[in-house]
Amino acid sequence: MTHINNPFRVGVFEYEPDAYNCFRNLPTTDCQRPGFEMEVISLTMKILGWNWTLIDVQAKHNISKSFGQRLPNGTFSGLLGLLQSNTIDMSVPTMRITAERHQAALFSHPINFIKQIYITASPTQIDTRDFIFATLTLKEQLLDLLEEGKTWLTYYDETAPVCTLKSNCHKLEEVLKKRPIVVHTSQEKLIQEIKKGAVFYGSFDVDFFMSTINVWSRKHDLIAILDPREINTFSGFAFSLKQKRARDKFNQALSHLLRGLDSIAKSGGGGGYYSMKIPFSARFSRPITPSLSVNTHLKQLFFTYLIGLMVSVLVLIIEIGCGRAYFLHQFALFDSCFLLI
């Protein structure tokens, strides 16, 4: 039977809202707002009474926001690689549970019901909204845009988007051969790439989506598009294959918290970590009240004056022209009568 390491090594990379702020201070120092999943980990460890330590995988192993992918030699990169090599005992954040990842790790009870999302820059023109969204509401349409070179994918590493619809899988592979994923390891650079026209992809808890198209970030003016035909999948904490006993005990303790996870997500840390994403259409549900501007009014008054002046000049010219024509006509009649006499 495998033993539980003491201290139990939890590998984490920063990922808001699940692990951020002062999470690196755990477990030796209290952190009021460490992130949703770090708060779940902290509570579970207290129930278990384990001695655990946090390993910042970005600082120690140069792994930033990469869950990892299978390499040609059968090993994995990223967090999965650390788990496979038994460098860490478990990892945070949670990741999508797939058959391929089971080759490198064990998984806890699922804590999220997730779906693939696509994040892109928000259109600035209201009247073009439906046209733009019509091209991105389904993965097939996104693949068409990728083929035509009208957009491209960007991510933290070269991990391809999850393909749950078999009809798209082959096409996705062929498209990525022609148009590789643009990789950026920092969130700032990813946002810059999105602003240029790229599409970022990821997964998110479907319970917090109210619509197919939702506001993702008001600060950066980004939207998240959910393909309703994509299959929902589970995500959970990953454990080293050598930590089956630890995983089982963790699951037992986690089961006591499952009913309270929603409360932690919405009100944990003093203000909540997750909130319902607002449908993008709601941004335009209220009428826009134009602001008053003295300069604008003066310009309008000046243009009105010019138009009135031009109309007046035109009327004057017409009157002069008509008057002259009438005078010449009357003079011609008088002259003809004079000749008859």
C-alpha cells in the first residue's frame, strides 16, 4: 500500500479565481482570499489533519498555466508531468478529467461541470453584433474562420482545444497543422493577442453561464462564447499515480464539503470568487442617454445658420431671376404694341 508523504506536496500555479492573491503563504500563514480551489484544499487538509506544503511550480519548475500534454515519448509536460514523475503529490487548479490524462494521474471526485468556451474581443458596433456572433456560435464556424485565415487560436501552450464532437476532430487537426496555436505564457500577452483578433479557448463551470454569449471581462472588453452542442465534462484535483491512498482519503474528506462548494464559490474569501456571467445582450438593454455638450450645440447652431444663409441666398437669386424674366417679358409686349401703332 502506498504511503502518504509527510509533508504532502501540493503543486500550484497561479490561476485566478482558483489560486491567486496570497495563496503562496499557505499553509503556514493565513490567507483571507487565496482563491476558490485553494480555499477548498485548505479546508480539506484541516479535516484530514495532514501536514502539507505548497510548491509554487512556476517559481520552482518554470511551469505557468500549463496542465500539460502528452509528448511523443509517452511522458507529459506541465502539471501532469510533475505528477507523472512523482515530483508533486497533487495539483491545483483542477483540470478536465480525460482518458488520456488518466495515464499520468489519478483524479478526485469532480467538483465542477465544465464546457469548452472561446474568448474573443467584444465587437464595438452594436449593429454588427449578430453578424459577428453568427460566425462564432458553433465550432464548425470557428474552424471555417481559421481555415480562411480570418482568425487564429492562442493559448498558454500548444495544447489543442478539447474536441468532443467527432465530426470536428479531424478538421481541427488539419487546421492546426496549417495555422499553429500562438503561444504566450503571460495573461497580459494573451489579452494583447486577443485584441489583435485571436481566439482564446478554455473551460468554465457551466453553472455560471446564463447565455451562449456572455461578458467575460468588462475591464478588457472580452466576451465568452459557449458552443451549446459541446459535451459537458467533469474537472477534479489531480494526484500522482503513486498516491492512490491519499486520493481516496482526500475524497472522503472532500465529500463533506461538496454541498458547500457553491457557497464557497459565491461568498468565499469575503466577497465570492465566482459570479454569474452577464449575457452580452444585457449590455444594451438600457437606453443610452446622450450627454449634453455646449460645443456640440454651438456647432449645430453654426451649421443651421449656414444652411439658413444658403437657403436665403438661393431664394434671393431665384427672385431676382424671376423678376428679371418677368420684366423682359413685359417690355417685349410693350415694344410690340408700340410698333403696331
